[in-house]
Amino acid sequence: MQNISKKIFGILCSSLLIFFSMANSVTAKALDNGIYTAKCTPYYIHPVTGVVEDSGGTESQGIGQPMTDSATYPTALIEVDSNGNIYATVRLSLMDNIENVSFMVQENGNAPFNDVSYDIMQEDLDNNTTDFRMQIPNENCYLRATFYVVPMGRDVIYYIGFSDFQSGSADFVTSVEIAPPTEEEHIVQEPDEITEPENSIETTMAIAAETTITTTEITTTTTETTASESTVAETTETITTTVPFTEETEIIKENSTIESNVEGIVMFDENGVELKNLSNQPVTENTDTENTERKNHFGIAVGVIAGVIVIIGTVSMIFYKRKKDNK
């Protein structure tokens, strides 16, 4: 019983790991051509490997981390040119006490570090800050910063990461030009054609065009008088009007059902007795749409029922084995 529980727990954990890894891969997206600001986070201990390269060692973390926080401006500039090259501008503080600044970069937390050159973009003597711009492989990389601290009399080594990217440049000096939008982005989507509802006037006209409609029934009484006798004759006359069928009234409708409520022509004999009602039958256009939807719904229902049966069977088996083990 315990083995079964462990297996089920292991399967659930594996499924969760797969789910979260897929979610991360979906949300991770390379930055487009543009200018961004990012949160610039210093680490005395490497956030991925846990390595400490500073000579103070792990024991000096309580002093080293606050020092790196003070020396690193909390915002960085990230630029992406039209070719996809990415550049980071990092601002260091306390420059009146710092010398011999250098950087290395790694593509991800487990990759080796490589030397990278930089350009000084601007210096603020009043605030003792300097902006260092360098090319990076991607926005998820890590920098390794090294500089000599004069009051300490030794080099300090720590790491820098970037996150929370937002459009803008803040007060940084930018160098990347933003490419103008392409012609495709200027295309204004035209509104879709306005379709008439099924029960529109045109539809009614199209139906009427194929149907002969009795519009008026006129009964006239004629009195004829002769010298010998008086004769009264009644004549029933039916006048029919047919709506012409033209291209303007023709409407082709697919995947729909049209019913005509026109009663048609009623025929009478000479005594006014109804002989036959030539009523029009509903005109129905058969399509496969409803059958396809029914099959889809049926397939979904079968899948759900099968899943429920599997779950119930699994739970029943677990309880049965548990009950058997207890006996």
C-alpha cells in the first residue's frame, strides 16, 4: 500500500514539474528591438551556484552584501538593437573609493564567465556614480563585477543580475535606435462586411420570388335581366400576382434552414367549394454542420466519462488494497 502511495505521489510531483517548466518556457520571451530599464540586483554569493569568489569568503556575507548593495545602482539600462544585440548599462556608486573596475559575463547561471569590454557613458561627480555599458548575450545573464576598494586595500568580487524589464530609459544615456514600424504594422484592418440577419427583408423577398402568391380574391355578382326571366350569376375570380425572380433578389445561404410560411394557392370550383390547397412545403438546406458539432460534443463527453471512470477505478483499487492490508 505504501509503495502504491509513493508511486502516485511521484507521478503527481513529476507532472507538476513538467507543467511549471512548460509555463516558464512559454512566458520567457526575448526582448524586441527597444530600450528598457531593469531591476539591477547585486549578489555577494552567486544566486545559482552559491559560490563566493570574494576573498572575504562566506563568513563576510553580512558585510559584503550591504557593501555590494551600496556600490550598485538599483536600476540598469537594457538596449536591444535591430539585429538583436543586447547591451546593459550598469551604474556603480562610491566611485571616489573605487578603482580598476572590470566585468565578466556568463550566458546563464551555470555557464563559464567570459571577459567583456565596456564603455563609460557618463559620470556624475556630485553623486560619485559612473555608467558602464557592455554587450551581454541575453537579458537573463549574470555579470561578475570586480573593483579595487581603496579604504579596504583589496579587490571585491560580486555578481549582478537583471529582472523586471520595463520600456523606458530613465536618466541613462542611450545608443540604440528604434527601427520604424514596418508597412504591415501600418495596415488598418477594414471592418468586416455587415451581414443581414437571416430573417431580413431580402431573404423574405428571395423566398417570395420562388412562390406564386394569391394576393386578392374578388367575388363579383352580376345581375342579368331579360324580358322573360331574371338570372343572377355569381362569378368568383382569383387574381394571382407573382414576384419576379431576379439576380437582386437571389440570396444563396449556406449552412442554414429557411422556412416559408406562405400558404400558396387555393383552388375553388364554380360553387365556391375548396378543391385543393397547393401549400408550399418548408425549404430546408441540409448541412453537415449540426452532425459535426454533435460528434464533437459526443467525443468530449466520452473522454470526460472515461477519465472519471479511470479515476474512480484507481481510487477504488487503492481503498480495496488498503482494506485488504488492514485485514
